[in-house]
Amino acid sequence: MPANLTPEYRNADEVFRQAKTDEDRLLALEEMLSTIPKHKGTEKMQADIKHRIAKIKLAKEQKGGKKGFSYHIPTEGSGQVALVGGVNVGKSQLLKSLTHAEPEIGPWPFTTSIPLPGMMAFEDIQIQLVDLPPFSPEHTEHWVPEMVRSANVVLLVTDLTEASLQDIDFVMDRLDQVKLKLVREIDPSQPFNIVQKRTLLVCNKLDGPDALGNFEVLKELYGGRFDLISVSALEGTNLDALRRAVFDLLRIMRIYPKQPGKPVDRSTPFTIPIGSTLLEFAQVVHKDFLNLKFARLWGTGAKFDGQTINREQVLHDRDIVELHL
């Protein structure tokens, strides 16, 4: 089995192994597919997971006929972030302000009816945001929780002008019903069949009346469960801080590959999970580098520039690595 499998993937794999029904197996396989590192070393694993998903779905259709429909947004960039929340909390405005997407924006309910992706720039990488239809007691699209399940992390958006406590609780309760839990950090002590998603509570409309007071209320009520950030998507307040918070939420780091004898190219870093080793980075770059002879390091963990390192060396954000076959 290739290295660099994330804790989320391993948890989903354990869920699959212990699942008793096709429905639970399908949910676990979809979580495995969304969290498996995408590189040459896992191509066969990805194909196998997709085959098993298709086999279960086909069996379900043959038993009961195909019901409804769903959406799938392929992950692009360095990670996929789901924007979830109640009605009119400003998710679409947030997507527009952070990306080049052009969602329909209006004061009426349910303006967003299909998932809409956009690419958010953070320094030298791109992160995919996906705006989803709202969670509401009146109507919630049946496929929205599965879109949340397939994302890497979640932005739970609320409205500071209303301090929408009921909306926040409804979203969490609705996801709890399908064994999806929004959390600050992954808790390994949770039951094996609960899928956990790292979540940031984004308190929007900081420009509105009573916003600061409502933010303090939200911190008191939800600060024990989530990190919170206050923003105004309309006026652009704190959006740079939000970009940084999203990057931190993904738990990834940027590594710059350097060809021997050439200057480093900082335009297109590789992104890998925090805590990854040299060997795991080499595997992401190309399968041939699994047989690398040695590597040189410039960065946080190096005692001096160009230090020779071994395969078990843990890398850090913005390290420069020169691989030698």
C-alpha cells in the first residue's frame, strides 16, 4: 500500500471494513475516494474504489430502481472546501468575493439551487470553494449532505445580523442524522462509522447592525466546538484572514521541487499533508522517485542550506527539496 494515506482515509477504510450494509459501505467508499491522496502511487487504489462504488450503486438500482439524482464536483487545486449554512447567510456573496465565480445573489430564499465551485487564490496556490444550497427546515436538497461528505473541509457560514443560532444547530443536526460530524479537530475516539469534517465557523455580515455583539454571543456558544472568524463578504472585511484560515484548516504544506543545478521554481508548489516525509513527497512528484538515492533540503528542518536528508525526514511548509535518482 502506498504511503501518505491521510488519517481521514484510514478512518474511512476502517469504517468500510466494519460496515454491515451496502449503504454504509457506499458512504465509506465515497469518503475514501474523497480523502485519498491523488498521485501516481494511488491510481490503482482510486480505480478499485471507483469500481466498488459503481458496483454497489448498480446493485441498488437493480433492486429498487434509480431514485433522484446527485452532483459531483471534482476536486481541483489544493483542496475542496464546502460552504454550508442556512438561508440568506451570504454564502454566495462570500464565494463571489473570494473567487472569480459569478453566483446569482439575491435577498430571496434558495437563490443557490445547484453546487457552484470557484477557485480561491491563497499566496501561491489555489483552493476550491463550493457553494451549496442552504440547509432549511422548509427544504434541504437530499444530495447536499453527500457534497459535504466529499469535501476536504467545511466553512459553516452564519449571519451576524440575525445571529442565526437555529440555522447553525439545524445544519449540525441534519448532518448528524447521516453520520457526519462538524468538528474543530478529528477525534479518533469517535465511533468508527462517524465521518468527521474539520470546520471553521464563518460569521458573515460584520458590516450589519449589532454584528459585534452577536459575534460575542456566538463565540460564547460555539467557541468550544469551532474556531470562529468574523467577516463581511460584501465589504471585504477580514477576507485575507479567512484565506489564511482556510489554508490552515486544510492541514497542508507547500513544497517546492528543485532540479539539480537550476534555480528553484516557486510558481507551482506541491501541496501535501502536514507531517509528510521526504519519501511521501517524492512519491507525489513521480513514482520513479521512490528509488531516489538522496535529496537536499533548504528550509525549516535543514541545519544548513542544501543539507543531505534521508527518506524519513519530515518536511515543513515552504521547504525546497532537490531530488536525486
